[in-house]
Amino acid sequence: MADDVEECRAALERCPPGHSDRSSSLGNLAGSLRDRFMQRSDPSDLDESIELDQAALLLRPPGHSDRWLSLNNLAVSLGNRFTQRGDPSDLDESIELHRAALLLHPPGHSNRSPSLNNLAASLGNRFTQRGDPSDLDESIELHRAALLLRPPGHSDRSLSLNNLAVSLGDRFTQRGVPSDLDESIELHRAALLLRPPGHSDRSSSLGNLAGSLGYRFTQRGAPSDLDESIELLRAALLLRPPGHSDRSDSLNNLAVSLGNRFTQRGVPSDLDESIELHRAALLLHPPGHSNRSSSLNNLAASLGYRFTQRGDPSDLDESIELYRAALLLRPPGHSDRSLSLNNLAASLENRFTQRGDPSDLDESIELYRAALLLRPPGHSVRSLSLNNLAVSLGNRFTQRGDPSDLDETFSLFSQLSQISHAVSRTDLTAAKSWVTSAEETNHGSALVAYQTALKFLDQHVALLSSSSRHFDAVSMATASLAVDAFSCSIRNGALATAVELVEQGRAVIWTQLARFRTTLDELSTTHHTGAALAEEFKQLSFRLRNAFDQSTEDKSPQIRQVTMEWDDVVSRIRMLPDFARFLLPPLFSDLRKAAEEGPVIIVNASQYSCDALIVLRDRDPVHVPIDITQTELSDLSTKFQSLSKEFGSYDTQHKLVRILRKLWHDIVNPIVQALGKSNVHTGSRIWWCPTAEFTLLPLHAAGPYEKKRDSLPHIYISSYTPTLATLVRARQQVSRDASPQNFVAIGQGNPDGGKPLQCVAPELAVVAQRLTPIVSSFTSLEDSDATVKAAVDVLNHNQWLHLACHGMPNRKQPFESSFAMRDGPLMIKDIIRSDWQNPEFAFLSACHTTVGDERSLDESIHLAAAMQFSGFRSVVGSMWSVDDEVAQEVVSAFYGNLVDGSGRLDCTRAAMALHKAVKKLRRNDVPLEQQIVFVHIGV
């Protein structure tokens, strides 16, 4: 290196001022000094290199063929000096020189892409320093332009993919726009593919992709993101053996991810490995190392987790000392100071909880305050700081009773409702914390807290792509929020709000999928713009629904792009007159339309109270308190679930009657009394909308089961609906009087891998005999013809369906619940992707078609709900196993009563037809559990 510099010096001496090669010699010596600086970090080399580049530039005035080279070299050297010493003027001058160089490389010039890349990198650097969003936006656009000039096969393509990915990741961190993070991940994936094993940058690409996936996991909670991130980090660590300059980064990143996974799943070995990796990383970051504060912080966090798990006080004390050491290395102005303040505060609060020293709690509160000041409105984790300070003040109020602490707690929480950025899981967690605190202290802000949390929930779910992989994340996010919000509204006398909130927080996945099925007939007829938007919305919705659960890695960029376009169309539709609330959670004035043909009874179970609310068409809702606790209800539900597995064996009848009597006495009879007072006459139709554990109980069959006393089926005709909005949608799809009625009966008595069903052929024969003379066309698909594809296809041309086969509920993976066809399962996810035109009615003569996910009862992910959400206005399904002969008897009686006065099938008669068919069973002495197994859902 020294030889190079001396050779270049000698060459320069041979080119005195005025010599034609002097500018080249100046440039060469500057370059060799720059290279030596990179090796040895001697600042005098860099300063001299800059002076030589400046001299060379003066000899290359505008118009000189090598001017761009001098501009570029000087810009690079000034950028290097800025990195070393932090003088902002060096960075500003570097950017202006890169701009000047870019002007000399117009479109088509062979050096345009490096110039775009260099200017983009410098602007990104300035953004990191000063935080001006316009620098970052310009940097991203320049990286995009550079990438376009580096098509597949270009040697620098992987560099451009990586740079654009990193910049988008930075913008996501600032503004929280989910599409930036998703695009960043896909670009990192593409870069990794271009850096196969053996490539010098492979470890860096593995690390970058892992980091982005880890970040997405913290935002949205999909476990697959975290698992993939950990595998990538392990691969990167193997490429960075002891002595590698980036080994400490790999140790640290893997340790952090294992710690995150431990937090999610609680596997102790993840935590122990995380701590050992953090200790190894800290050894590589001795005092004075720029990354020491991060290492101290990370090791402290892991020890804190382990203390929480295992209770060893030395872990907590060590954690606090490490956090103190990290904070000293992050003085005012340091970008991570707020994080350090927050972490030390949390540890001290933890120690206060353990040992009760008031000074720990007071110090914790002051540190939280300092952290909040560094996270002003608009900051991506402001909600976390608001939540932490609010909760610690609430703890101090509990300890010392100073009302000012409590006032400040809720003053902080109330700021959550003003969040305007894209909602993250952190925001939702903070809002739920507000809910808990308000309930615990009986604070007046509880209802606003629930409204805020449910608004965040709706936005959070909308960000998750349409995939069953996110079902667990959604289930965790919803938890008991909706049913508790309902209870809170009732306790506050806000009955209409109760209906809005319980509706907003239940069946959230179906609600999101239903948005992709929304018809826009009234928009299409408004004007040209409306018609164009309606068509665009329809096309994008079809593509998203069709992509459900098919998002392989190579497809996800397209799905992400379609989701962004869909969001944009929805925003534009909301700008039109009369469409401001398009696809927003419905108001009570819309939801009460569910009760057009009869009352809807929401039966709600919350930890705070159990209540029923009767929604009527033309009057205020009627509240009926239910004298049962959630725990008692849960016990009753568990007993009934156990009993339903024994149906058919000896002595289940008496146990069943006992349960139905309890349902009558504690729950249904008080509702029936209230219906009577509201002038709902005997023989009327009513709709049940149960929540939580109520969804598992046969409310429709409750009764005293004593002589001369009527049970519910003798008083009213019951139907069910998962949500009011579903019923409203079904009512709006009015069937046209003259439209053809095409009926298909699908029967599968010999399914793939299942036991044969002897009753299927005779049952289909009964359906054919009843309906062939009545309908426009009758199609029968049986045995070898009844395949998954044939079933989906035939429903494109038939609006009426009878399905006789095995029903296969999957209570762990509910989207894989299925109907057994000849060649395999017809799953819920296949039904979701369907695009059946104007379906009317489905009779699901299969077992367990209303059985859903056992952990998320309020999501209603079961076969009957899938048919309803895919457009069937009226569905008959079963709550448990159906006896073959009973099914045949019910079917025969049912279809005889489904025909209206004009001789056409009428799906709104399904509940009445089922009611009459079951009445016949009672006369024929059929076991009670078979009399009540079928239920009607919908209009």
C-alpha cells in the first residue's frame, strides 16, 4: 500500500502544473491515499486525498470528459470523512457533488446506475443523521431507478435490491406503513437468491432478511416470520466464525430472535441459548466499542426474562446494573436513549413488585417520563411509552392512594385515541391495557377505551394478509375484547353501542373476507367514476379472495401489491358522496335491519357479566340480565360438549334434559318473558346471535321438559346468525321472482379414506323425488363424480344445494374443516376462494357442520358459517353427529315444506320447514338429541 502511494507521488512530480496528465495523476494519488486510509484509518491520508481530489476537479472544468470521475471521487472521500468525524458540511457537499455527477450521466449513460446509487446512499446517510423525511423518500426513488437499470443478470443487481430493501425498512421504522416492510422483505429475498453459498455478501443478506422478518413479527405476530428469521440467523452465524468482523452482530441478532421466540412460546432452552449468545457478543464489544451499549442492553433484557421465569434475584439485579451501564453510554441526543430509559424503568418496576422498595417505583416513573418526552406524537412506539408510564402510575396509586397519580394514568391512556399512523400490535396492546385499568378501577373512560381498542383491532386485522396462517395472531388480538366491550356498554346503559362494539370485534376474519365480496351496484349506476371504481374494486377483491391461503413466497409480493391497490380503491370510494362509511364497521342504524323479519337476540358471556339484548326493528333494544356467571356457563358448556360425544349411548337422555332445563331456567325463559312483553307473538321467528361459550349450547332447544309446560320450540321458531351484519347482507340479497331455480344434490358415501355411508344414495333419491318436478333443473353428483373440483364447479351454475357426506371439523386448524369428497377434503379455504353466483340455500346433511375452533369461539370458523359467508342466504347445519335414518326422515319432511304458494322454492321458509320436520320427529319417538341436532342459520 505504501509502495502504491509513493509510486503515485513520484508520477505526480513528473506532471507539473500545466502538464496534460496532471489531473489524472492527482486523481491516482488521491485514490491510493483513500485506499490506504480504508486500511489504516490515518486521518491525514483522508484529508490529503480530499485536497488532491479538489485540485483535480479544478483541472476538469464543465465539459471535461473526466469531470464526473473527479466529482464522484471527491464526493466519496467527503462522505468517508463525514462518517469519521461527523461534520455536517462534509455530508452536504458530498451530496451536491453526487448530484452534479448524476447530471453528467443522463438516461442511457453506462455509469448512470452507480451515480443513482451513490446519491441515494448519501441521502440515506443524511436522513439517518437529521431525520428529514424528504431525504429518505428521494433516496428510495433513486434506489428504485438504479434497480431498473440493473435487470436480472446484472452484476450489481443484488446490491441494488439490498439497498432499496434497507431504505424501505428505514422508512417503515419511521412511518409504520406496512407495505414498505413487506416490500423490503421481498427485495431482501430476491437479493439472497443472487448471493448463493460461497458469495462474499451471503451472510449479510441472510442477516438483513432475518432482521426484516423479525421486525414484521413484532408488528403482526405471525410465528412463521420469527421461525424463518431464526433459521436465517443461524445460517449467517455459521458464515461468521470466530475472528470474523461481523461475528458479534450475528451473535447478537440470533440471541434477540431466540429471546423473542421464548417470549412467545416459553421454551426455556431458547432463553438460555439467547443469554449465552449475548454474553459472547458482549465479550467482543469491550469498553469503547461503538456497539457496547446495545450488547449491555440485550444481555440485560434476556436476564430480565429469565428472572421473570425462574425468580433468581441475581438475574434481576445483574439486569438492572447492565441497563444502568447501557444508559450511561447513551447520553442526551443518543438515538437509543429512550429505549434505555424505558428498559431500566421496567426492570426497576419489576424489582419494586418483588421487594417493595418505594424508591425503585419512583425512579421507574421518572425514567418512563423521560422516555415519553423522547417519543413525541407520531413516534412509532409512543403508545408503548404512554402505556408503561400509565401502568406504573396506576401501580403507585394502588400503593399510596394519591388521586393525582390515577388522574394522570387515564390522561395518558386517553392520548391513545388520537393515534393517526398505521396501527401496530403495540398500539392494540396499549389500548387493551387501558381497558384493563379502566375496568379494574371502575373508571369512566372504560367505554372509550373499548371503542379505541376495537378500532385498532379492525385496522390491525385489515393489515394481515388473507391467510389462515394469521388466524392465531388474530385470535390473540381479539381475545375477549368484544364480549367485554358489550358488557361495559350495557353497564353504561349504551345499548346501541353494545351492539356496534360486539359486532366489530367478533368474526373479524369473516368480516375482512366478506369485504372482498361486497357488491357495489348502487356505486356502478352513479356516474362514470363510480362505475370505474366499482369495477376496479370487484377485480381486486376477486384476486385477493382467490389468493386466500395460497400465498407461497413467490406469490406474496403480488398479493401485497394487490392489497395496497385494494386499500387505495377503498380510500377513493370513501371520498365519493354517500360512501364515506364504505366498509367501515357498521352503525347501529344499519345493524338493526337484521331484525326486519323478527327480533335478533344477542346472548353475551363476559367475565364482567352475562346479558342478553333483544334487537327489534322499530324500537330501542331490550336488555335482559342473565343470572349466570361466565365460569358457571363455561362448566355447563364443557358438560354439554362431553355429553354430545356420548349421544346414542345409554342414559344420555336424562343428562341432556337436565342441561336443557338449566338453559331454560337461567337463560332462555327470562328472554322469552321479555319477548312476550315486547309483543313478539307465539309462533314468530326469532334469531339467536350467541357469543363465547353460548355458541356451543343448543339454545334453540331449551325448555322445562315437563307435562303441560311449553319448551322454546313450542313457542318460537329459532334461527341462528354468527353476526348481525351477516344477516343484514343475506336480507339484502333478495332473490328475483322469475329467476331459474337450479338445484344440485351432492352425495359422497364412499369418501377417500373415510368409512362408507349407506344412507347417502337413498337420501339423494328422496331429494330428487321431492324437487325434480319443482325446480328449473336438478343435478345429482354421486360417488365417483362427487370430487372436490366437480363440487366447486357445479356450484357455479346452481343456487340451491343439498350436501350429504361426512363432515370433518378440525378444531385445531379450523380452516381445514372439510366435507369428505371422493378424492379428498373440500375445505373451508376452498369455499372461501369460490365465486359462486347468487347462491340461495344449502342443506348440509353432514355431522358437526356448526363446530368451530375451540380456542376462538367468536370467530365462528365452521362449515355452515363458511357457506353463509360465501353467499348462501340460508343454511341448515348440524351441531353434532346425525343418525342416518333421522337425516333421511328430516330431509323428506323438510323439502315438502320449502315450497311456497306459487310452487317455487323459498329459502326464507327454511326455518319453518325445519321446524315442521322436527315436529314430525317428536311424534315418531326419535331420541331427543336427534330431534334437536339440526339448526337453521340465516334468513
